[in-house]
Amino acid sequence: MREHSMITPNDLVRIGDTVYRLRYITSHGHQYTYYFSPGTEPLHPLYQNDVLILSINKDQSVKFEVIE
């Protein structure tokens, strides 16, 4: 498990029973926004298939299960 501020693009993350690939992270004011694509799709700058977008306040403690 990793704190949300410690995950990086291309990490495979399990949320529930589904595996997602972290594609992109933005930081606005007091929150991070994470853009996830299906875990089976490769990370590519010209390919965008976001199926899950999460916004988390920077002061919250949220952990993700990262698949090594």
C-alpha cells in the first residue's frame, strides 16, 4: 500500500476488484486529481481512455494498493 502522494504515472493500482493504470496527475490548490485508464492499456501520451478520475485533498490520508 502506498500513500496517494507516492504513486506515479504508469503505476498499476487495484481499486476494489479492478486494476487501473495511473495515466496522469494534476495538482490544483489543495487537491490532487488522478486519471486512471484500464490496467491492460499501455501508457502513451497520445492515447487517452480515462475510465476513472479521482480528486483527493492533499491533507487526506488515502492509500492505494500498487501492483509491483
